[in-house]
Amino acid sequence: MSGPTPLLDTELYSLFAKLGIVTSSAAMARVLRQAWKAAYLSDITLLIEGETGTGKQVLAQGIHILDQRRRAKAFVTVHCGTVSESLAESELFGHERGAFSGAVGVRRGLFQAAHGGTIFLDDVNDLPLNLQPKLLDVLQRGMVRPVGADKETPVDVRVISACNQALEPLVEEKRFREDLYHRLNVVKLALPPLRERKSDLRGLVLACAARHRAIYEPVNAVDADLIDFLERQPFPGNVRELEHGVERALFGKTEGNSLNLADWTSTLATAIKPSEWAREAASALWHGIFEQGISYDIALQEVERQLFEIAARRGPHTRRELASCLKTSERTVYEKLRSHKLSRSAPSQRSA
Ligand SMILES: Nc1ncnc2c1ncn2[C@@H]1O[C@H](COP(=O)(O)OP(=O)(O)O)[C@@H](O)[C@H]1O
Ligand SMILES: [Mg+2]
């Protein structure tokens, strides 16, 4: 996996394809070049920024494998969003026997487990504030002290963190410590969302289909109608969402070796099952129409207006975020907000 310096974009694509990263888009080549350099030539700390499902984990693992000094040692993932606040310190740094009630044996923390290798701090934006100074201290001094221990142990790890939202606004809002931010963000690799690398769709669909070769009929082509359709999807869940869509389409496919729009949409219909909430909404509409004496069109309009109002009020700030939450296009959001005169509740840019 070593070889000479990849100079051309195509060399980067084939190198990273071996690591499970399928791409042929210029936006990705920039990121991959930086990743290769970081892995191969240095021990630098990296921060991978990208929406959920853009491939942060696969990229981090790829960097570990390209790192000749560290690849034989462990790659350890810390799920920062799910470490329990009370047990996190012992999970991360270990504990001595009897350090606290329930600490029956000695426990090796995740940092010690990663010694010599790579520690991947996933969803670092969700790291509880009270743990941030402890993490910073370990990163700065390269020493960990297990809970209840009186001696420190040195740890040698490369640190790669991932965030699914930009850290800078969190620093502004004092939800993320600035000193830790600077320590983690030595080099930032920003993974573009799938909707911004449309040229990758075909390759990704084929790669995802290939992963299921053992179960479903092989697929070796993608029809233009499906590509056309996929190019217009917002994919808030990015490659992960595409993967699930491909599997669903393969599951429903009845004939041929080319995946087409009909394969995709036929299974979509079974994925949307008539559900309790839809029945309740329909029944509420029925009442509205009869009791209020309004028309079907007006009733639907009013429901739509209120849906957008709720969505805009419940958090998403930008039009893109709103589109992503509602699993629709930015254009639809723009038009609906405008027609319902809601434009001010969801400005296109986050207000300063
Ligand atoms: N460029 C890519 N090529 C092939 N598969 C990818 C690519 N990016 C992501 N994936 C796949 O998509 C899924 C989500 O990737 P992951 O690295 O877990 O994303 P994230 O950590 O950003 O949420 C995984 O199954 C991964 O293998
Ligand atoms: Mg992830």
C-alpha cells in the first residue's frame, strides 16, 4: 500500500479505492492528497469535518493503514457522543482496582489500547464539556493517569478527530473549548457532502452493489434515468443513505444487470408503509374540511404552511439544513417558504 508519491488525481483515486473510498471527483482529490501527505509523511493531528455519512470513519481508517509506522498497531474509535459523562474518564484513561465503587478490576483505557497506533475521536463536537480539559491535558503531555492511579503512563498515539458540524460556532458559543479546538485542528480535512460530488454517484452505486454480490444478482451498470434521479436528491445521510438505497433497490430488483429508476422507486413504495401518523393526519384533515367548511386545497395548504413553520422553528437555521431535515431540495424549501410568507423564519444564511 506504499509505493511512490501519488502525483496525479487518478493515482490518488486508485490508492484510496483500495482503502474503501470510492471517488473520482476533484473536490475529493484535494482532501485525499492532504490525507495521503498527513499519513505518509508526518504524524500530524487531523480534524475531519463532514456531514454524517460522508466517510469520516473510512478516511480515518485509511490514514491509519497508510501510516507505515502505526498501521501494525491498533486503530481505536472513541464515540464522543455516547461516552457516559460519569464513566467517560475511566473509559478513556482506564482505572485502578477499587478506584470507585464498581471498579472491581483494573481497566485499560482506550488511550492505552491505542498506544503506538491511532485514536479516532468520533463526533468530537459532542464531547461533554467537563471532559474537554482532561482530554486536552493528555494530548498536550502524552501522558494518561488512570482513575485512582498515582502514576502516569506515557501514550504515543496519532490523534484523528471527526466532527459532523463545524466546531468554530461551538467555540463561539462556549460549548467547545478554544484551546482544545486548536489542539485538534492542526490540519482540517473537509469532506464534501455527496450532493456536491455528483460525478461519484455511478461509481458509488456500483461499489455498494458489489458489496452485496454474495446475496443479490450482480449489477454492472447504472441506467441514466437512475443517475438523473440521484443527482437531484439532497442525500442528507450522504453515502450511508445511498448505500441503504442501493441495497433496497437490489432487494426489489427482478431482472437484468443494470440498476434503473424503476428498481429504485418500486422498493421505495414499500418502504413508505401506510402508518398510524398518516391515518391520524388524514382524519384531522377530514374534520377540518367538514367542520371548518374549507376546501381540500386550502386545508392541505394550511397543513403545509404549519409543517414548514414547525420545521423552521425547531432548529434548522439555514435553507440547506431545513431541506436536509425535510429530505427535500433547497429549491422546494425556498419556494414553500416564499409562498407561505415564512421566509424570515429560515434565512438562507445563519444569522451572525
Ligand atoms: N467514498 C466512499 N466510498 C465508498 N464507501 C463510502 C465512501 N464514503 C463513505 N462510504 C461508506 O458509507 C458509510 C458511512 O461512512 P462513514 O465513514 O461511517 O461516515 P461518517 O463517519 O462520516 O458518518 C460506510 O459504510 C462507508 O463504508
Ligand atoms: Mg461516523
